[in-house]
Amino acid sequence: MIGTSLPLFISGAEIAFILFIVLMVFGADKVPEIARGLGKGMRQIKDATNDIKSEITKSAEKHGVDVDITKDVRKEIDKVKEDINDVAGSVKRDL
């Protein structure tokens, strides 16, 4: 990952410097433990987010709300594509 830029615009050199400081402050023995703790925390956040999403979906379905609007959006996009192709086809024939 060093050498690539992250969405936070942190360069590889800055990441390496941060890792060096963490290593100096906490020591080589504590770094894997800290990384495990961060990984577990991130996993818990992801699980909680998925639980919330599933609860919202279940509640919406229970109350008859259409949660899969992507099908409707896809149909509209396909209609617009067909209209554009029809117009483009007639323009090509006119040329």
C-alpha cells in the first residue's frame, strides 16, 4: 500500500512515517495487538451497519414499501437508451 495515495490524500511516505512513529511509541510487541483490536472494531461497525440495513429493509417490506427501486430506475434508463438509439438511428439515416 506504500506508494499509493489513499482517499484521504496521504502519500506513501506519510503512511510509512506514521507507521514508524506507531512502532516507536508502542513497540514491536504491541503493534499486532493494536492492529487486531482495530480490525475487530471495524468488523463490529460493519456488522452493526449490516444489521441496521437489514432491519430497515425488513420494516419497509413489512409495511409494504418497495425497497427495490433499482428495477424501476433500470427500466427508466433502458427506455431513455432506446429513445436515444431511435433518434440517433434516424439522424444517421438522414445523413
